[in-house]
Amino acid sequence: MKPSSPETPVRLRCPCGPVTAFVPWDGHRSGNPVRFHSVPAFDAATDLAIDVPGHGKVVVDIGYGGTFYAFLSAQQLGLDVCSSNTRDLVGAASAVTEAVKEQFKLHHPESEDLAFLYGTILTDGKDAFSEEPTTNICVFADQQVDRSPTGSGVTARIALQYHKGLIQLGQTRTFRSSTTGSLFTGKAVKEAKFGDYSAVVVEVSGEAFYTGTATFTVEEEDPLKYGFFFSYGKRMVGGTNRERYLKRHDGPPGSAPASSSPASGGEAAMWACRNPAVLFCRDGHPDTASEAALQGKKDAANTSL
């Protein structure tokens, strides 16, 4: 990719769909802040009463910003997002996540594979528009804690605030991570439709720093070079998966896929199969491409996100 000034668009294909990032470029190196425009974000539920074991009944909002999160103030759980022990915040948020999963069914407009709750974000309750930062902690997946305010979480929270009439298009809010103090800003930049949902595209901005590179190769002798699927005890490898890829995406390995969803029929795709650039690098030996890529990194200025 050839960088352009004053900023370079970087188009990313994520499991949730295409996302475009924008990286400042001064002609010599990349800079900050970087920003991205989200997939359409929407409110899945507001003021939803959930019974959380050990905490009683709480009221949550559920927003989608590339994945689904439950949102509530930590105060509802007898905690303070800024001063409570992180272990206590993680335990309470995880209990909310499990309770929501049991008591509320999510729906995604395009892929039911994405209709799952990724985590719970506890906030300081400051949802009304303000120039002051609002603080949150995101507890996701297997009780992991995000070091940042969470890009998809900020996206979902902006969508919820816009739906409730708390912010307008173009109004910027600042979000602070309670764990590290790092800051993101977010704003709704335009309205959109996503299935039956009234949605918004959200711009999230923050600092990003270059940390390293990775090179992936494919050897012709590798029997799993085209990836594999698990399907109810039956393993499919090699050419079978390559044919499935070609059929699904109407193009050779390495071409842009038409959808980020896994195959249907109950198949659970491996993560790498959702990222064909990793598994379907090229037909043939990778040495020349790898060396060129490495040499390019040595000669080029920093343009990484």
C-alpha cells in the first residue's frame, strides 16, 4: 500500500464486515491520532431487566458495534468503576454476561454466527453528553480485561446514546479506560440501516503505535495448507476446503471474500478461515514474496496501525 498525505485509508476486512481506518501520514512516517469508521452500529435492547445471581435484578442496555456488549453502571452492582478492585469488577461483569446469555436471545441482521454476547462493559453511568470523559471497563471473552476503552465497545455505546437522544450526529465524546487511563473519542458520523435496525456509523479515534511484523508462508507439501473445518466429527482438509473457499468467494485464494461469515450447515470455521489472507497466501513458493515484504519493511517508513 502506498501511503498518501495527509492521511492514508486502510481497509480492513473484519469478521463483522469491512472497516476503514485512517492513518495520518506526513510524507515520512505515520502519526497520531488514528481513527476508524465502524460497521453499522445499533441498540439491540434498552432498559432490559436481568436477574444476576448474587446481585439481584439489574437494568442493562445491549449495543452492537461489531460485536454485542451489555452495558450498565457499576453502581448497580455496588461497585465503582474507578476505585473498586479490578477482580471484583471482573467477577460482577462476568456474572452479568452469563445472566444475559441465559435470559436474552440476540439477533444479528446478517449472520447468526455473530449473534452472541462478547462481554459486559461497566460504566460510571455518565451517559448524557458532556465534554468530560466517561470511564468504563470492558470484560470480554474468558474474563479478559481490555487495556483500552474498547473500539467496538465505544462504537456500541455511541449507538446506544444516539438511539436514546443523548447525543447528536457529530458530537464527540471521550471515553477513558479505568484500567490504564487510555483515551478514545467517538462520534456518530451518519445514520444507516442494518436489516430492520436503525443504525449509525461511528468514528472512533485514539493513539496507535507500531509494534512488529509477521510473515505467513504456505509450503506446497503441507496437507493443511488450505485450512480445515470441523463439522460434527467429520474432518475436511486439503483440496476439499480449497474448493469450498473458491465456491463461497467466487475467486482464487487471496481474492477478497464476499462474506466474513463461516460456512453454513453447522460448521464452526477456524478463526484463520475467516481471514483467508493468512491461509490462502499464494499458490507456489513463498520465498520471493516473503523476502520482498521483509525488504520493503526495512526500506519503508513506518505506516503501520
